[in-house]
Amino acid sequence: MLLDVRPQDSSGLDLQRSCAGADDAAGTIDFLQKPVPPKKLLEHIREALEIDRQARTVAAQRAVVVEGIARLTWRER
């Protein structure tokens, strides 16, 4: 999520805490102060996408392992 906000009753950190409590993996890559050069913004977006890609890969691998363990008999475990 890329936000351009100036919260009235809360801070950016309050927003981060709220997002971190969601079911999805949510975190902050960086806080950027405006004006942000387009090149720097794109670098941060690419970094966030790569972090997400890696997290999804790990989650998929973990799911395969958990599924395999679930198929084991009591004795095999």
C-alpha cells in the first residue's frame, strides 16, 4: 500500500500499528518525506514488491511442508 496521508487524529505510526494488526502481512518499508523524487519512489516500490514476492515464496514452501506433514501417519511422525 502506498499512502499519501496527513492524518488528523493519529500519526503515521498509528496507521502502521493498525495495518500490522491485520490478517495479512503488513509492514512499513519506509516513510518518505514529500517531495519524493520519482526515481526514489520507484526504487522503494520495487523493494516492497520484492519483499512481498519473497514472503509469498516462503509461505508457499511452508504450506507444502505443512501439507506433507499432515499426510504422515502417527507412526511416521
